[in-house]
Amino acid sequence: MDDEIIVKNARFIKLKTIADGIDGTITVAENFKHIPFEIKRVYYIYNLGNQKAARGKHAHKKLEQALFCINGRCEIGLDDGENQQAVILDTPDSGLYLGIELWHTMKEFSDNCILLVLASDVYNESDYIRSYDDFTDYIGKKK
Ligand code: TYD
């Protein structure tokens, strides 16, 4: 994982982890404690064996999410309209808070990658900004 997040509305999240030796490990995420919003939806992305697989390529107006690569690795490209960076997720106990108005792209998945996403609301297509031009217009108008 990268040392520092430079884009707006994103930060790393460290979850509570209890290592039980030969009996494995528990990692826990609680509303408002580790996750800075109330979780209303959980989804996960897998079957990512194709090297060209790429997801995301959109931003959200209101939705907040937390991303955890609970198996394997992947890269999250982040763009707040001014700064861009790529973040590697490769540990189940550390993830990424993905706030509003962040253009994001998920790619470079390992074959075994499972990306767990916790979201602050149910699915709502009208919250998506799916064109990069619309994204820059949207954040430009709010300045
Ligand atoms: P999308 O959010 O664009 O996926 P990703 O960010 O992983 O690339 O969603 C892809 C499709 O799946 C789109 O048609 C909407 C649908 N979908 C739902 O119906 N419910 C959901 O909770 C999510 C995340 C997606």
C-alpha cells in the first residue's frame, strides 16, 4: 500500500484484527468506528482472472464506500479532478475509504482477487457520474 493519499476524499482504513495463532485471524469493521459511515450495502467483486479486467471508471455524487482486498491484490486509480494517484490494496485488514466525487478505476487484479466493498447506501444509478467529462463539469460547477 502507498504511504500517503494525496487525492481529496480518500484515506486508508485500518481494521481491528485479532490473530489467533494456528486458529487464524479475525478482522472486524464496525459502523462509525472503523468505517466512517453507516453500512447499508455490501458487495464483492471476484472472477477477475482476465488481465484486462478493469472496473469502476465512474464517480459518485453522495455515495461513500470502503474497499478491502480480502484476497489477492488490486490497484485503485484515484482522481479528484486535480490530483491522481494509484493505490495498491493487498492486505485484508487495511482498505481504502473512497468518498464522494472521486473518479476511480480498479485494475491489475491478481487471479485470486476478491474486492469487498462496504457502501453507505443502496444501489442508485442516479448517484453515478459515468463520463469523465461530466465528472470534471460536476466538480467544476461546485467550486
Ligand atoms: P458498477 O457499480 O459500475 O460496477 P464497478 O464499479 O464494480 O465497475 O456496476 C456494474 C453493474 O452492476 C451496473 O449495471 C449496476 C450493477 N450493480 C447493481 O445492480 N447493484 C450494485 O450494488 C452494484 C455495485 C452494481
